[in-house]
Amino acid sequence: ADALLGIAEALHQEQGNRMAVVYARLALFARPDLAEAALLIGDMMAEQANFAAAIEAYQAVVDSGSPLSFLADLRRARALHDMERKDDAFELLERLAAAEPEHIDALVQLGDMLRQDDRFEESERAYSRAIARIGEPGPEHWTLFYARGITYERTKRWPQAEKDFLYALELEPEQPFV
């Protein structure tokens, strides 16, 4: 199963998705609890805009109780959003954020999706909740302040936007986006 998964991953990296799916499914057939194979299948289905199949693959990881369940749920939320089931995606991300209060990933993804949908005030709240969870921000958090700065700018709150942009630049001085 691991060898088949390795072949599937290599094929996927080389854009051989049709054969990569075959090998990933064979890996899953050989070892039904191989969450990595189900995740790969979900990712390939999402890349092909087959969101229903992607959600099914991600759900299999969640149902298995795998340690990768949280990651599968994040990806499932993205697939739900991409198939225009946005409220379901937002609800799932809120549940994940509540279940994993030490993580920021669900809140960041929620903020990103809301920002993508031009729902800037809601997006700002999600980013602010994520920022409140991180404690002392490090260089890796510059994107969070940059994204929240965008939401402030889009809602005509330039002083807050400028503050976040400058802080993002302080965290990552060489970042050209900021």
C-alpha cells in the first residue's frame, strides 16, 4: 500500500492525475485505513473540480478517526466552498475552530474564504480571533496581519489597516506584498 501510494504521489507531482488516482485507489484497496491515500484522492478530485468525490474522500478520513481528520476537514471545507455550499463550509470551519482552540488554521481559512467572497467585516472578525489565539506573533504570522489589513482597508478603516500592514512588515521586512 505504501509503495502504491508513493507511485501515486510521484505521478500526481508529474501531473499524471489519471494514473495517480488509479494507484491511490489501489493503495486504499490494499490498506483501507491509509488516510494519506484518501487525502490524495480528495486533493486530485478537488483539482479536477469533482468536489462531491473530493468531499467523499475527505469524509472517509474523518470517519476513520485518523490523526489527519482535522486536515481532511479543512480540505472538505474548501471543497464545500468551491461547490457553492458556502454556509456548510463556514459552519464546518466554526466547528473546527471551537473543537481545536489551540489552532488557528480553521479561523484563517474561514477568514480567507469570507474575504474571497467580499465579506470583509466577517473576515476581519475571523482573522482577529485567530490573532488572539497566537500569543506572541512570529515572522510566519505576517500573512495574518496582512490579510486582516486588507479587510480593514476594504471596510474604509485605514488607520487599523495601516497598523496591520506595518506590523506585517515588521514581522517580515523583506516581504514585497506588504
